[in-house]
Amino acid sequence: MGLKNRCSVPPHTDLSHFCSGLIKLRETAACHLLAGRACITDGLNLERGTPINSNVKMASSTTFSGDRANERLPKQTPGWAFFLDVDGTLLELVEHPELARPTPRIKSIVHHLQLVTEGAVALVSGRSISTLDSIFLPLVLPIAGLHGLERRDATGNLRIDLATDKPLDDVRERLANFCEAHPGTLIEDKGVTIALHYRNAPDAKDAAELCMEEVLRELGSHFEIKRGKMVLEVRPSGDNKGSAIGEFMREAPFKGRVPIFIGDDVTDEDGFDMVNRLGGYSIRVGNDGDSNAQYRITNVETVLQWLEEYHHAHW
């Protein structure tokens, strides 16, 4: 059983000493997380009651193939809590993670969800909290980052759960050499975790698997590999998306609501399992692969339309 390094950090604490790659949370994020609501500054048309996109055709009549073929998404009702994956769910997958950015429309959708749910909206992502804060500005949200290894609640407190704080310097060097030998592959360095992407070099899949398995053997039992869509990520063992959702659901403003989790990848299966156990609705984006999600939704655009529909129906 791995050693647990769990910490609780007040909203204004400098996080840089906890682990490599975690930058200080932006002062705006720390200062304005109030009751789980988003922090709004100038630059977006996010006033209360403003229509998000009046020209969008809603997805309520859409049917889906997959595990729930020809069935609609669950009937939208008040009292939901939303847990949203980011890449492949709110944002389209792109060649390089650094190129993915939410549009004003996406930020507006998330903000309006916060308003109609009294703050019960959280991002649950493989990205770090610091990265999500930077790309979703001016919004500030409860977030589970690094697939659940770090979590910021609705009051702004941050918790980090690692089985080890062993540095990954040797891994960085080894993966850099791998990428040099396999053009098109790239490293996403998240500080306490490192991901190897081969989306732009699909022929390198087997070599990437072999490399990461060797890395895992050298690191030892306190580490694991998370497999996603054309990405392999080495990370300390610890919490996952499911356990993070479970913790959110024990806290305000999520407690007592029906959890909804939308994700697109095998890395979201822990979240689907947790939401299923809690009596909520699990929804997977796309029709590829087996899943424990109860429902399927076609693509990112359909997700955005469905979320817009929820705001319009319950405002």
C-alpha cells in the first residue's frame, strides 16, 4: 500500500513548493471562488440572463448509436450537478494540447451552468488545475486536475493526493530521447505526471507502449500508467476522476444533487462508475470503444448544444 501525501491548502497559498510543475494559482482564482460560482471579469458577455447562443438548434431530439442506440439523453430536470471532462468533451481534440483553447461560447455555457445550478459545476480533467485556470480565464471553477490527483473545492481549498513525490527527471530525459527517435510524438509535462502523445505518429504506438512499460518498471509500484486516446501518461498512484467526483458530491454546492458526468475517453471510466453508483447519469462522447457510461452523445458540438439547452430550460 503506497504512502499517501495528502494536503489541504488555503486559497491564497503559493503552491509551487508542493510539486514540480504546479505554478501559483492566479490571485483572481484564489480570491473570487465564492460558493462554487465562477469569477467573471470584463471581456465576456456573461451578464445574468444573457442568451448564450440564440441561433443554436438544441440537441433534445438527437438520437445516438452505441450502448443506448436510438435512445435520447436523460430528461433534463432541476437539481443536477455537472462534472465535465475538458479535452474531447468541451474542447475538440487537437494535434498539440497547448493549442486547445475554449471559445467565448464555451466559457459562456459553463458560466450559465454555474448560475442555474447554484455553482454545482466542476471540471474533471487530465490537465493540471493551473493550466485549466489559465485557459478558462476569467472563469474560476471547482476542478479535479491530473485525473483526480489534485482537487480544488468550491471554497478554493486545494488537495493533492500522491502515493510518492519521487521526481521524474530521468523519465523526462528518457521520453525526450524517445520523441527525438520517433518524429511526431510529443511530451506533455504536467510536473508530477508526464504524458507521451502519439496522435501525430500512430505507427509509434507499440514503441510508445514498450517505452512506458519500461519506465513504469523502473519507477516502481507507487506509479501507474493512464491510457487515453493515443496518449500514455505515467503518474503517481492516487485518486482518480471517480474518487474526485465522490469527494465533490459530499460537499456544497454538489451535495444532494444528481451527478452528471460527461467524458470521452477510457480515462473517464472511473468517473462513469462513480456517477452510476451515486444514481446519476454518465454520458460518453463518441461511439468508439466499450464503456460503462449509460448514454452516448455524438460529439463535442452536441455536448455544447445539450448544455445550452439545460440553461435555457432551467433559467
